[in-house]
Amino acid sequence: RKDGLFAATAGNEEASLLTHAVKAQGGLQINAVVENDGYIELQLTDEAGNILPNYTKRIAAVDEFALKVFDSLPENSFRIKIKIKNATKYLLHFKKKLCKS
């Protein structure tokens, strides 16, 4: 979408998505609802799709606004790979100062 806003929902079957390359500063936060038997896994990759070291996080059983995913982001362009099961990802946003830990 032009404004970059979209939601992603998955049920019992895992779904995934991969963004275009982005360049951002600060940290990454997510707004999400994850059921007790679900998860959202976020990985940052290089432009070729290789997972970057120390940039994988799995979130389970949460209903949270502005949940911290990563405190800092890579200096170079990266892609965001998301795996989701029994959960809804509402928004990813980049923050210079994260408000939750």
C-alpha cells in the first residue's frame, strides 16, 4: 500500500511475508495480537534474503501496542521476513526511542 499500513492475520496454518528492502534508523516495534498457541516470528535479512545475525525474534501470547522487537537496526538496507500463526500483525513501526521493553 502507498501509506505502508496493512494487517496480516493467520489461523492454524503458518503464513509468511517478506517486505521490499527498507532503510530505517532506531528500533523496530510491532502492534500485534498473538493467541496462546500462536506466534509471530520476525527476522531481518539482507537484500538477498540471508538472515542477519542477532535479528530474529519470536513473539508468543501477547496483545500489545508498541511491543519492542529490536532496539537497533542494521546500517544497510534490509528486508523484514515475518512468519505468523494464530495471530494478527497490525503494524510495524520504526522508533528512535522505544517506549516498551
